[in-house]
Amino acid sequence: MTPSMLSWALPTALLLISIAMVLCLVRLLKGPAAQDRVLALDCMYLDGMLLILVLGIYYGSPHYFEAAMLIALLAFASSTAMAKFLLRGEVIE
């Protein structure tokens, strides 16, 4: 990718990911079922991680990638806990 292509591709990606996060927030608030809200929250985790990765590329800093890894780990743990809660009604047995 040429630098001139990156100069417009990265801001465009940031804008589109931000729009996706807003749409997921609408689904999170609107519902109608708990499963829809959990799926919207998972999508927001993914969008947040992608947003941080694109910002890391934009600024050229490796610290953003570590933050994205932390978000991915927290998303996995929370998604597992929420799915278990929805199935059984309890998280810890």
C-alpha cells in the first residue's frame, strides 16, 4: 500500500468502524431479547478492538496492539460468562 493510499484509507476505516459501533449500540439498547443484546455487545467488542488496531496503524505505535489484545481477552471471558448465564441462570457453579 502506498502512503497516499493509507492517507485516505485509514480515516475512512475509522469512520466506518465508528458507524458500526453506533449501530451496535442501537441494537444493544433496543433489544428486544437478551441474546440480541449479548450479540451486540460482542460486536461492539470486536469493533472497539478493530478501532484500536486501525489507530495503532495510523499512529505507528505498538502500544495500541497490546490494548487490542487486552480487549480481545476480556471480550472472550465476558462473552463466555454471559452465554453461561443465559443458558443456566448462574455463572459460578
